[in-house]
Amino acid sequence: MIIANINHGNSSLRSAVHPPLGLISTKVELECQDITQRMESCIEHNYFYNESLMCIFWTLKGNINCKIELVKGWLNRIDNSRQIAKLLEGMIDGKVISNSLISDEFSLIQRYLFCRLLDPELDKDFDEDAIDSLVMDAHFIWSRAENHPLLGSEIFFRQGKLKNS
């Protein structure tokens, strides 16, 4: 459902599906033609939120050289606006891409989860046997959250590794 709506004509719906897609993006294969065709459609239509979509693109599971070739293909094949062409060229050159839409949403989710998980009243709401001890380990949760590639407000590609800031 999320992938099916990334190229929806309504920008509000597109912006609403980017953060959930970002959560799972590291598990989605680049070879999934449905997602890459929908991303290409967004670029072709010069949709709003293409920057956040390209941040998601960089985090898809797949070879960096294949990603670069795909972006080069979009750049050459699609009659891009100057803004989209600059974005695609910047991706190829390893420049920074703004990730504010997704990172802001992740930050809100993260704050809510930490406040909720650290709430002493939470223990009263659940049966002790029903909660895995790792769920309540804030250090483990923080470590996993810090390692998500879309947590940073900017994403850039350098030396074969995705980095965030």
C-alpha cells in the first residue's frame, strides 16, 4: 500500500507515505521494479517531496553502482526541470540531499516512543511475561534508532557509504 502511493497525484498523500516507507526502506530491494518505476514517475512529473523520495532511494537494499546508473538513466531519459536535474546530478556527485520531511517525522516518533517506554506507568499496563526484556532496554532502542540511515536531516553519498548528518 505504501509503495503503491509514492507517486500518487496528491502531494499530501505522498508526503504521508514517505516516513513509513523510510522505516522499511533498508529492507526493500532496489530490484523491485514497482518502486523504481514509481520513483521515476515522481521525477518525471516533478512532484513535491522528490528530495525525501531520493533519500529513501539511497537507502534501498542494493548495489551503489546500480543506484548511480539508475539515477544517470533518469537524468538522461526524462525531460527534467532544472531543479530535478540539479537534484539528480547532486546525487551522482555525492552532494547533500535534504531529508527534513522524514527526519522530522522520525524525530517525533522517536520522542513519543522514548517517553512512552520510559514511563514508569507502562509496567502497570502490561503483563510482565508479555514484554520481551529488550523492548524496555532504552540503550538497545537508542542504538537501533541511531543506526537508521534516514534519521539525519541531510543525506549524502560518499565513498560507497550512505551517511547522514
